[in-house]
Amino acid sequence: MEQLRIRIVGHVQGVFFRAFVRDSAIQLGLKGVVRNESVGSVEVVVQGEKDKLQRLVALCRGGPPLALVDKVEVSKEKVEKVFGNFKME
């Protein structure tokens, strides 16, 4: 299992981006959390198999129809805590 931290920058709040990520992650069988950041971006901490994580990153580059993604930052992290499911905060 791997863990990624994904930060999505652009017009990504108020356009159902978190719900899009949550639904996509659940469909892919991933665990983690998605939340809005105070600076207007969206942050995702996600765990799972490498190929499924890369699929989620690709989906984040597009986002839901109303989103306008300017940048997606991805960093690999050490798994310190295993998430039980995928939730939206």
C-alpha cells in the first residue's frame, strides 16, 4: 500500500470537487480523506494500490464539469496511519 498527498489548485471549491474525489476514490477502492484548504485549494490524502492512486491523480487533473484545475501537486508519503474508509471533510 502507498500513500499520496494531492493538492489541487484552481477553481476547485464550490464546484463539487470534494464529492467528485470522494466518489472516484470509493469507486477505485481507495481509503483516505479530501478537504478544502483555506487558500482555496483542495487537499487529498489517499492510500491504496499504485495503479489506482495514479488513476485518481489523473481524474483530479480534470475534475468535475464546473471545475477549472490549474495545477495538481502530488507527493508520496510514508503510511503512518491506515484509513478505514474514504471521507469528505
